[in-house]
Amino acid sequence: MSTNNRKIRVLYSFPHKLGADRICYTAWQQVNGLAAAGADILAFPGVLHRPVPPSVRVRPTLARGKFRIPYKLLGTMRALALHDEIVARRLPKIAGEIDIIHAWPDAAERTLEKARKLGIPSVIERPNAHTRYAYDSVQKESERLGIVLPPNNEYAFKPDVLAREDKEYGLADYILCASDFTIRTFLDEGFPREKLKKHGYGFDEKSFYPETTRNRDPNRGLTVLFCGDAAVRKGVHFALEAWLASPAHDTGTFLIAGGMLPAYAEKLSSMLSHPSVRVLGHRNDVPELMRESDILVLPSIEEGYGLVCAEAIGSGTVPLVSEACTDICRHMENALVHPIGDVRALTEHITALHQDRSLLERLRGACLRMAPQFTWTAAGERLLEVYREVVDARVPEAVRSA
């Protein structure tokens, strides 16, 4: 029976602080978008860090009132396991009230096992490329640069993480991938295409919007922005090399907003110290920085989606990105896209926008026209469509056993 005429009842299991930063922000916006799209949501976060819409029922697993179980004291992995155990225990009592379970990695094994026993369809979020690809690509590039990743770095190789995630992928009926790039890394690992469901993320149009009064003098220097965790995987070194090889650096400014691994900063120190480069560190005024910039540069070697690209498009800031970020960034339409690691191509793209401001304005105009497609509201509507597809399909056994 089709679900088109009724609300989809979702158990949303998120083991971290819903509404904090990074993936916690992504999950929070996902819940908001789903609520706006009309889903009936029962959220099990570890902790509720930021309010959600009144229609969302929230049952924290690692907090009660003002009391919270400290993640650091318990240990992150033990906290995630405890969350998973609590959700799994609650499932039998509420199974008749749930159409689908949406889980997140590293805290889903018991929940997904219980879902299978109860016959509840399940999906698991994959906010990045397959972890094996991420490990391998970042390790290879780090070695090329002569950088040793600290053992606690999230991209340092951890076989136990790979084993746990692979088990969760096998238990989930479907894997939610936010981009074609992520899907490709899973296909390369041998996953069947039918097990991978594409959705997407978005941007908050209340925070990220264009500057309408700014004087865009074609004779002034460009302002280029890198925003986010300034890590090897994001390709900041490629961006710096391209910037300093382009004549744009003679009159322009390259802003870097985000924290940086000390060993990486040391390796790039000669480029970071160039007068045209400003290292801003972590910033809380990212929307304002976007509006003040002409270009966002993101030459990543690995991405799950590239939220910052959506935020740039909403701000009227033209993305110059690697092919890891092509779901919403379309070459010569609203962005310029280069092959991963191709510094020469990125240099040419920076130079092209430096020399041809009409091209810059044309791409900027396309960003603003396309921006409504990439909001969190639109992402929530797409994810709800995926839920309906999963529930209506009733999950063929061939997909379950993949």
C-alpha cells in the first residue's frame, strides 16, 4: 500500500548532541527539514543541544532534564554504544508506531538488529565518502606532503571503525548517501547500487543570503574564501598553490577561516605567510564572510556533500571546487570544477574569474537562481521521498542480504 496519503512515522536515532556543530548541525537541520516536509518524527538524540520544532517528539538517551552523561568522561565510543543499546531496548514497545528507522554510524548495530527482528525498514546515514576511501586518500596525500596524522585524528586508519561500520551497513536495509561521489566510493567497495539511496543536504537561507548593496567594482582584487576544517582532505594546499600561481594574488585576498592541524600549518607556512593570505582561524561570522567574498574555493580530495558549497551558492559566492563536490556545483553553470589534485586547472579557474568579471557575475547570477533548490527545506522534502520509497518497497530480501 502506498504511503502517499499519510504521514511517515520516523524514528530518528542520533547518538551525539543534536544541534551542536559539524554532523550534529547537519542532523539538526535534517530533523527540521523533515518536520517542515510533514514527517511524524520521534527523535532519539544522545542530547538535545538546540530546540527542534514542536511537532518533533524528543526522547534523549544520554540526558534527563538538566543531567547529562558526559561523553568525555564515559568515552565517546562507550557513549555511542550506550545510546545504541537504549534505543534498541525501547524499540519493541513502540514498534507499531514506527514506519522507518533512520540511524547514524557507530551507534546503530543493536538498533538495526532489533529493527530486522521486528520487521521495521531501516536506513543508515553516511555523511562522508566510504571510510576506507577516506582513510586511503587522506593517508596517501599526507604521506606525499610528509605529514604524520596523530593517532586520534579522525582520518588516521582505524580497522575497528571499518569493521563496525561494515557490520552496520550490512544490517541496514539501505545506506543514505548525500552525493554521487559518496555513492561512487561505495560502489568501488562492492556495494550493490540498489542498496544506496541518494538524498542531499542544504543551507539555511535565513543565515546565508546575498549582499545586495555591495559595490562589485570590476577593477578591485578578488576576495577568495576557504571555509571549514583546514585539513589535508580539504585540499587547502592545492588552493594556496593555485592562488599564488595566479596573477589574482597581486591585488586580491585569500581568506582561510577554520582550524588547522599544527603539522599541516607548519608544512604550508611559507604560503600562509604571503601578504595576500589571511589566516582567520575558527570564525563565528561565516555568513558575513561569505557575503564579503567573490569565490569559495574547496579543492577536496574527499567529501560527503560539501555543505559549504550550498551556503556559498545561497550567498552568491561562486564555488571553485574539485570533482568531489559536483552534486550542486556544475561546471560553467554555477561553478568551476577541476579534477581532484589538479592545481593547474584550479589556477586557470582563479585566473579566469580574475580577468573576466562578466563570467564571475554570470556564475554568481546562476548561483542565486538555483539556490532555492538547495535549502534544508528542499533537502527534507527529498529525504521524505526516500523514506516513502523504502517503506513502499518493503525491502526485497536480496537487498537485505547484500
